[in-house]
Amino acid sequence: MCTGANYTTRDHYFGRNLDLEFSYNETVTVTPRNFPFEFRKTDPMRTHHAIIGMATIADGYPLYYDATNEKGLSMAGLNFPENADYKPEVAGKTNITPFEFIPWILGQFETVGEVKAALETISLVDISFSVDFPLSPLHWIISDRTASITVESVKEGLKVYDNPVGVLTNNPTFDIQLFNLNNFMHLSKNPPEKHFSDELEFDVYSRGMGAIGLPGDLSSASRFVKVAFTKMNSVSGDSESESISQFFQILGSVAQQRGCVEVSPGKFEITIYSSCCNTDKGIYYYTTYENSQVTGIDMHKEDLDGTDLVDYPLIKGQQIRMEN
Amino acid sequence: MCTGANYTTRDHYFGRNLDLEFSYNETVTVTPRNFPFEFRKTDPMRTHHAIIGMATIADGYPLYYDATNEKGLSMAGLNFPENADYKPEVAGKTNITPFEFIPWILGQFETVGEVKAALETISLVDISFSVDFPLSPLHWIISDRTASITVESVKEGLKVYDNPVGVLTNNPTFDIQLFNLNNFMHLSKNPPEKHFSDELEFDVYSRGMGAIGLPGDLSSASRFVKVAFTKMNSVSGDSESESISQFFQILGSVAQQRGCVEVSPGKFEITIYSSCCNTDKGIYYYTTYENSQVTGIDMHKEDLDGTDLVDYPLIKGQQIRMEN
Amino acid sequence: MCTGANYTTRDHYFGRNLDLEFSYNETVTVTPRNFPFEFRKTDPMRTHHAIIGMATIADGYPLYYDATNEKGLSMAGLNFPENADYKPEVAGKTNITPFEFIPWILGQFETVGEVKAALETISLVDISFSVDFPLSPLHWIISDRTASITVESVKEGLKVYDNPVGVLTNNPTFDIQLFNLNNFMHLSKNPPEKHFSDELEFDVYSRGMGAIGLPGDLSSASRFVKVAFTKMNSVSGDSESESISQFFQILGSVAQQRGCVEVSPGKFEITIYSSCCNTDKGIYYYTTYENSQVTGIDMHKEDLDGTDLVDYPLIKGQQIRMEN
Amino acid sequence: MCTGANYTTRDHYFGRNLDLEFSYNETVTVTPRNFPFEFRKTDPMRTHHAIIGMATIADGYPLYYDATNEKGLSMAGLNFPENADYKPEVAGKTNITPFEFIPWILGQFETVGEVKAALETISLVDISFSVDFPLSPLHWIISDRTASITVESVKEGLKVYDNPVGVLTNNPTFDIQLFNLNNFMHLSKNPPEKHFSDELEFDVYSRGMGAIGLPGDLSSASRFVKVAFTKMNSVSGDSESESISQFFQILGSVAQQRGCVEVSPGKFEITIYSSCCNTDKGIYYYTTYENSQVTGIDMHKEDLDGTDLVDYPLIKGQQIRMEN
């Protein structure tokens, strides 16, 4: 389904895999400060932080999948079927629709701390964008350089979890995902230690055996453990090239290969795109399933005081560099 | 350590991950037909099939890691520590050193069938290339369009296994790797079926749950299962772009991220490069750990009747395509 | 730690493993109808249902671990460390101490349905039996012939879960234990089906391979899955001998062998006793770690209209029947 | 299928689970010293060591499943389908049929060392006992107080493996079973250590988590790992009651519960009996699936200089000790 993560070297990076069996013509979309954001049940924002991220533009409105604002705050929505539960309008609350949630947060806040405070008065209201764009069941990861949270609107209400791992996949609810990591606490980047018996001899016949037990299937619970292990153990130089490469390697550890997950006969879930935004510099990088070259868009090269969306269609075919 | 695989769409592809904590200045190297191949204990080849692949050139000799000849026969050597056992020179056998094995095979044969016949009189002799290049403990995967074999020189002698999966990693010996797949025969690209109990309700809460139990650690036994599952279930269009992309996705499923396998304090095994050769067209593609763009070299654009090696140093930094 | 379960053939059976590193001189204890039950914060019961079960008798009071009343309602308390959270006395609620919970429930109710209704007004109050018997962190399984529930007093309050599996172990909370079964829904008593690949041959080299993936360690989450699988697939004749034997086999599948779980240096958790009560006939059977012979006590052979506890010390040494 | 093991406290114990879906009227059978042992292709033994064990007596011949001789040497045959390969009669070898193998070994040897020497000239010949008792595909564990070996007659010939674990189950071949233990070397009786990440907090929420990853299904490869872990970590007092109890606990860790392995519709493999022989005292103990009381037969209470087999039918119903 999907995997989101953040990562810090010298700069802070935030991105995600979008895993689906189809594509909605998503583009890298820059929303400048004076693009007028309307909201269905609360006041519009005439001016706001500029935003860059992946979005489907529908009726002139950027439906963001994942995005970062010019202050470095980032947010991604990931599939959360059966668990996501949006509410009827609640009096006395700020009622935000799920499709407005990323613009409303990134339009005005700079830090996760500010977001946490604001979420105390928020309700996610069950209003869809249009007949063509019904409500998606989502939950969200929101990160700045120093902290991440996960937001889930479930039957019991809006839950806000500190996310010390800085990754998110899909079901089950985040508390169970985090609890489940306890079952893997012994996994190690180092060779396994011998505890089975003092009287037997064992052979460390391969490198990597310290992490035996790490799951490799593509279910959301297994991807959570795998990407958490990969991220928490990641080592990287801090140049832009090294950092980006490591980030895409982290996401690659839970990428979905065509054929491994059959959704319906002949339909396969794949990693449509992987993104990595340098949230300090406002540069959004991505690869696609078929195009492994990194493409980049720098928000600061656009007119951020403008009023119109700027969007870059994805480059999807393999961009081969022939040497002869 | 390493993973090799082949894959067929319209054309046939062969490649590998090289997983190590250091690099030997390997380059994409084309050996033309008239490059003189000397062998330590058998007759030289004055003329032979042209070869393209990844090699370290030492004293003018191409020490191939993986390669394909102009007839489409391919071969890769993968690490096989503790198990590889090379022999003293044997009278009555063709004594080939491990570092000569790829040139000797690819120089003269066109099919796996021919190779199997030739292997009956071969012994791998324990002679190293030089003081600086001691013997590597290796085993090999050899593939043409229709079949693959694995060759292992072990204590008991030279073993040649049919390789119906068309993948190879490292330890243990191939018979055990293949046997171990039996323990995973139930894994599926489809959602899990309910067999636990008729009286309980279960929730298929995520896509991909049909493969729960697939290992995700980076040990050689786990990579064998994971890459076998990914390859055997792979679905791809048959264009060059789609085929290459799928092949790199297959290898990506068992790539090694820096930090996950610590070899010695501060030293980490990573996927130095991934290769994918279109064995029908003689085009060798690769990516490196930090450069995810595919780079290609076409053997047929070189003078294949020449006598001199042609080599292309690897492009290693991330090649970002900025859109603005 | 512990495992509880119920099972139905012609009669209904209920029992548990008590897994600990020490024993509290527990005895099989019959409480007759006119034994006066005092409660710390609510009215005493002068007369009540007769009860049989395992208890430590302290100051004349039966501290039951697991028990069944003459109406066939059964209940067991199992360790629930870190999660159990008992409350200060709450006005307007019936405040029951954890050590009174089994007598209070079994003393007056006949069915799980009645218990569920009563639990709506209950609060488990944080009063210990004495300085020598501090509060144990527990949760409970309550079963009649047709239904089971799990009761957990946690930080958020008193949770009552339907328990369709009819088993209980320890941590984590019951909702997570039940959710976790989804990850094992494919496990089967039948041989594995081949889904990995149509192109490879696999060998079902052993019986029992359909349940590969079933955990075998002794942690509470793993025991929950293992005992659930064993119970849900159990097949038994319906005689008393066959039924009891099958029940002890189910509990045996998650028994704790001395040495496998070291609690502190030289201290090992073991299955102190296993119990199996025929809840229809009021006969309580048990085995101990060292005595595998089944010992039985029939509550109906005691004076159930009496006022005094009757207790049978456990027979703990192996009772070998020598044939010559 | 089956599990064999040995264990040493003050005395040495040897036994096994017989896991099948049917029973052959096996009895505890004592063969005295002067019972005439005929062999199909080698000389008879007119006098020999006395033997006690479980056997089906057919046409007056004890077909032993597992047995111990008066010198303390023990041997058990376990199912080894598809792998066992018996040979045509070989000139120059001592040709022993599989059904004669236990009497031939236990009749004359005292130690594993002697057996190893004798096996150098042995061939297991493909002659069945009778039309009604065709050849069983078996392999064997042979133990004395200080060592164990495994004997397998496979396509390549007779293999004799040192067995440092002192356990045996069924397929695959013993070298693979032993190799597979490497994948579990990190399993521990102690709580798991935190290696996943220094930056995250983990909760050891249950005892026993140090062995997470230990398999619990009933396939032969999984039982090998589980029983090896249980045995190698076993702790026991050295009295007869404690030792026997611990031994049956070890075997119980891999017992087969009715319903968990369906062999054909409505037919289930179960642990028909578990045995434990005190090999120093010559006392053979057993339990059955339905009779958990330990029954014992002491070979030294029989006339060991006799000529006739003595057999004790199994006591199979649950032997309940009612206390009131």
C-alpha cells in the first residue's frame, strides 16, 4: 500500500512510496503563497506558506499525497482502510475535510509542536471532494526536523501519536504497529550471538544473519518493521547526493515489485513513485517504478509569491544514459 | 554478499547485485574476439567469443565478476566462503583457475548444454592470480535463454546443479538453498486463504498478506527465498524500458542498504552495483549504490574484432535531472 | 506465564496452565454454598453457588486462581503485568477487589450473559488482600458452555471483550492478541498448497508443513497463537477419558519446560500445574509439572451445603505405575 | 512423524515420541539373552545382550521401534520417507535388513564407539520382513551415555553422522537438519537484548521473548529445532522422578495433538506413545496419547537368561486418581 519516512543527515529529508495498482495523473505541484485556499467548513486562507509535493490537481485544487512547506514541515497521507473513520460536522471544533488536511496544516504551521496544539480542536469531517473523488481512508505522518507524529481519525475519535520511529505504513492502527516492534528488538546489524546452547557449535555462514526474523513480505505490518529497521540503522554521508541516495535506499527496502501482490486478476500493486524532499532546501526529488533516475524540482526556483499552481508531470520511462 | 538472477520477457536478461564493503575499481569491460586469453594450465585462446561484463582489469587481464558473451551465454561468480574448495592440479582433467573460469566458459560456449558437457572434464585448480589477488571462494550461475545451472567446487568435488529458479546468492550449498524453498511453497501473491479455523473470523487487513513468512533480512539464505519469490512472480511488459526496470526491481528486492549489515566497526556491506545485461542485444546496464540512473554500454558499438580491452569506469554519483 | 482455555465435546471443560517459578501452596478447594463470603466494599454473600477450583487459602479465604461453580460457569485469572490497572473506590459502582472477583462472579451467576450485564456496574478497586498478598496484575477469562469473555481493567477503564477463541494468555491486551491471529489465518492442519510458483516443483517432505509459521517460543503472544490453533483444530471422542486427555494435550502444546525461560539466574518458569474441570459434572482434574497422572476431585462428593472450605493438597511427585 | 532424544542427569535416559495415525499393537517387549536371533543374510546370534523396548511382535520376532540393551546402549528408528534407500545384497559386506538393525546392534555392542566401527562394514539390505510388514523408510539414532550418532542409508550409501544434539526427527537428511540450527543460534532462554536501535524504547512485555523465532508447527524440521532448544536448555534435579518428568516434558514440547495434522480426511497423526528408558537401570517408562500416567517395566525383574519374549500390552485409557 504505502510507506512514509523521514531521515536526517545534515539536512532533513521526508518522503514516501506510493503503492497502488493505478495512477491518478499525480504531478509535482508547487502551491505559492497567494494561491487562495478555500475550506468547506472553516475560513479560507488568502495567504499561507508555500508548499511543494505530489498532488492530483482536480478542479484547480491540489489534492496532496505528500508535501513539505517552505518552513520545512512535512506531511503525508497513507491508506488506512477500515480503520479511518471521519465524523459528521462537530459544533465547536474546526472541521477539516481529509482532502483539506495537508493544505490546512502546511499552510500555517512550522513545527510539529504547533501542529499537536492545533489538533486538539480539529475534527476530520466526512465530506468528500466531489462525486469523482470520494473520501479516501487515510492516516497521516507529520514531521519536522526534530519530531514526527501520526494522526488517525478512528471510531473512538482523533488520535495523535508521537512517532519516535519516523515511519508509517498502513494498517493496523499505529499503537499496534509500534507495539509489534517489541517482537523484533533483538534484530541486529551485527552477527548473531550464540545463545541457543553452550554445548553446540554454530556457524555464522553468512553476513546479515543478525537480522534473521525480519519480515520481507509486502503487507503493511511487515513493511513497518522492515523500513523501521532499515531507517534506524541507516548510515550515510551528509552530502546531498549521499543523503538522497540513502533515503531512496531506505524506501527501496520496502518497494513493491510488479507481480508480488495481485489485487485482482492481472492487476498488481507496485510502487508508483518514491519521493524524497529536502525539507530544508525545498527540493522535491522522485523516482517512478520504471524511471529510476532521480528527478528534482526546486520550489525556490518558482515564484512563491504567485497565485497559481505550478505542476510538473512525472517522467515515467527509464532514462538510460548510454555510454557508447 | 551477492545475488544473481536471470529473467526473460521478449529478450533475456542476466545480472547481479555485488554486495561488499569496498570496491576494486571494477569497470564495464568489453573483451573483443582477438584479445589473447592465456590460461595457467591449459591452452590459450587466440580467438574467442566477445564478452561484456563487469571486471577488474589487473595486469591487462579482465577479472570478470559477471559477464555475457556475444552468443547470449552469461555467467556470474558469487561469494561462497568456507564451502568453495579448489583442488591441486589433476592429471587428465582440464585444470582451470577460478579467475579464468568465466573467460574460459564464455570464450567458447553458446549454451548451458554445451557448458554442462564441458564441465565433466574440468577441475578448478587452486592457483591465485597473483599475490595481490588471492583466490576468492566462489560459486557460479551460468544461464542461457532456456536454462541455468549452478557450479560449486566443494570438498567432495565439482558439483553441477540444474537451477530451475535462475537465482543464486551465497551459502549454504545450492542443494540446501533449493531444498529450503519447500518451506515457503505456500507463499502467495494473492490474499491468504483462511485455514486456521472455520469458526473464527479473520480480517485481511492489508494487501500482501499472502506472502507473510517471506524473510526480509539480508542473509544469503533469506535473500535466496525473497529474490526467488519476487522473480518467479514478476510481471512485466516486454519493451526494453519495462524489462530493464522490472529486472532492477527484482534485484532491488534484496539490495543491501548501508547500515543494515555491519562487517566490522564502521564498515558496512552495501550493494556496490546492480547489473542487467540484455543478453540478446549485448547491452550491459548498471546502477550503483549512489547512482540510481541506469547507465548502458552496447558491446556491438565497440570493435569486437579488436585485440584490446575496452573499459568504462562506473559513474557513481547520483545523476539528478533537475526540472527547474 | 499462563494459558487458559475451554473446550467442548459432550461436556464442557475449562482449565489452565499456571506458569511460574514458585508455588503458593495452592490446593484444590471446594467452597460450599454456605461459606460466608465477605467483600471489602460491597455486601457479603451468606449463601451462594458452590465453587471448585485451585486456590491458596489465606486467613480462611480462598484466593482462587481458576474455578467453576455448580452451574458450570468458569473463570480464571491470568497474569497481566504493566497493563492491569485497578482503580480507587468509585462511588455509584460496585467496587470489587481483584482477589474477590472470582468468588463474587461465580457466587451468583450462571451464564456469561449474566456476567456481561453485571460488569457494566463493576469497578475493580485497588485494595490488596493483605501485606503478604499484594495485588496481582491480572486479567480474566470467563466461560460457560456457549460463550467466553475476557475482562481487563486497564488505564482507560474496565474492558469486556467477547472471546470467540476461548483461550487467554497474558500480554499484550486482548484486542491486540486477537488482531494478531489475522497474521496466521493461512495456517492449516492440511499439507501446504503450492502458491509460490507454478514453474517450480516443491516437495511436501513432512507431515505438518501446513502450519509452518506457527510460533513455538513461550512468550505470551506466541502461546496465544499456538494454543488457539491447537484448540480450534482439536478432534476428540466425547468420553470423559478422551475429552480430558485432549484437553490436557491442548494445554500441553504451550507447557513450559524447566530451563527454557530463565527468570533470574537459576530460577526457571515452569508449568506448575495444568487443570481441566468438567464444568457439567463439577469434577476438577489436574496434573503437575512432575506428576503427569491425572488426579480428580468431584465437588458433588463433598457436602455442598456446608460452611467450611474443603481442600486437597496437590500430589506432586511422579506417580509411576510399575508393571513388574 | 516422530521425535527421539536422550538426556542425562545422574542416570542416562533415552526415548521417543511415536507419531502416527494408527497403532500396530506395539507392546513393551523384553528380549532375554537366549532368545535366538536369526538374520536373513548373516549369522544368527544364539546368545546376546538382553534388550527392552517397544516392539510389534510378528511371527515371534520383536520388530523394535526403540530399545535399550542391558549395557545401556540405545537405538530408535524414525520415519525417513523418500530419503531412506536400502540396497541389494552386497558381497563382502554384512548385509542387515532394516528390521534386524536394532537387534543386531543392541545384541552385541556396548558403546557408540563400537557401533561406529561396526558400521563401516554394514549394508542395509532391501529385504522386507514379510508381505504384511513391508520395509519402512527409516533412519536411526544410537546413543550411549556419552555420545549419539545418526545412521542414514541414502542413495549415496550409508551415512553415519555424529549427533551432538542427541535428538532426531525425520526429513530432511541429518546434515541439513543440523545446518538449519545455525539459523536459530540467537534464541535464548533469557530476555531479548535490544539491538534493533539505540534510539527507540522497547518493552519486554512477556517472559520467554528471548526465544521468539522458535518454530511451533509439527513438521519434522520445526520439531527438530524446538526439541533441540528444549533439550539443550533443560534443567532438572537428578532423582528418578525429576529426571523422568523432565524427559517427558522435553518430548511433550513436540507432541502431536489430535486435529493439528490431518493425514487424510478424518485421520490425524498423534503422539501414540512417548517413551523414556533409564538406560542405566534398564527400566522402560511410557505414556500414551490418552494415558498420561507413567507406566514402567523393569527388565531386571524378568528372567534375562530365558529364551522367550516377555511383552506388556500398553495401558491406553486415562488412569485417573480420584481423591474423593
